[in-house]
Amino acid sequence: MDEVYVNTEEVLGCRRKSKREHQTAEDIYMNHEVIQTVQRKTTGPAPPGSEDVKKSYWRAAVILLGLLCLFLLIGLITVVFLFTQGKSQWEMETEIIHELYDNVTSERNQLQTSYNNLTTKQDQLQTSYNNLVKERDQLQKRLEDLTTNRDDLQRKLQYCQSASEPMPTLPRPRLPRKLGGLQ
């Protein structure tokens, strides 16, 4: 151990010298030889137990790397399992959503058809109502005409009865040719 520190003064002296003044190329090469002599000299047998320490470090490193690989493998398997589990559940939910969408679309189409049928019936009822209103108006007009003719006939009858004169001939009242299916 003492051999390591043998030439430290020479090296330290070189460093002080390099800081104080500018060295030439020859000085640098001379210092190179001094630095090489300072290197650690390992001679003799290794201290007892040093190889066991090296082996135990290697074993610890191998065990640590093995455990890391094992944890990585377990994590990877877990991620793959969760991914496939989640994917199959997602596919089932997607299929259910598609079925619900198809059912809602079918119901919407049925409602649209029902709406169209009701609209057609409403149009038919409106047409029928309009026809009935026209027919009612025609009947009302005919009733008014008949009432007017009756009143005229009653006045003429009263006139004839009050006068002793013979009854004059009355013009025949005009009736409409066709009345709501009656002739």
C-alpha cells in the first residue's frame, strides 16, 4: 500500500509547475515518464475473500436482472390480459349498442309510417268534411227556397180565399233538378 504514494511528490511538483509557468513540449514528455511510474502497482496475491466478493456482486446483479425480467413479463402478461378482456367487453357493448340502434331505427320507421297513415286519413276526413259543408250549404239554400215558395203559396191562397174571385193560376215553382241524390 505504501508503494502507491511513493512518487506523489514528483507528480504534485509537476502540477504546481504547470500552473505557475508555461511548459515546453520537452517538459511535458519528461513528466509523462513520471506519471507512468505513479500508476498503481499490483503485485502479489489478492487479499483473501476478494474473489468471493466479486462473485457475490455478480450473483446479486444476475438475480436482480432476473427479477426485473420476471416483473416485466408479469406486467406484460397482465397488460395483454386486460387489453383482450377490455376489447371483448368493448365489442359486446358495441354489439348491444348496434342492436339498440337498430331497434330504435325500426320503431322510428314504424312511427313515421303511422304518422303518414294518420296524415292521409286526416286529409281524407278534411275532404269529407268540406264535401259535407258544401252539401249542408246546398240543403240550407234549398230549404230557404222552399220556405220562400211556401210562404208565397200561402199568401196567394189567403188572397184567393179572402177574395171571392176565382183562384188565379199560379206559376209552377222551380225546383232544383238534383238535390243530394234525390230527384
